[in-house]
Amino acid sequence: MNNRTDTISGYLDDWENVSFEDKQQVVDLMITVIHATSEKLQIEMT
């Protein structure tokens, strides 16, 4: 695994105890694009 994957895995292993700011950081690393319309929501992840 690479460093980014290790970081994300570490946060996910203890998700209930992770701070809100750290959860935001994990989501920022995982989601690349969000397309939203009134009819549909599409989230692209790495």
C-alpha cells in the first residue's frame, strides 16, 4: 500500500473516534468529483 492508502486505512479502522476535521480530510482524499443536479447525484472516488 502507498502512504495515502495507509493514512486512509488508519482513519477508517478507528472512524468512531476520529475528529470531524480528520474525517473531512479522508473524504477529500477519497472523492475526486461530485456532479449534482436536481435529478441525480454522482460521486467519483479514487
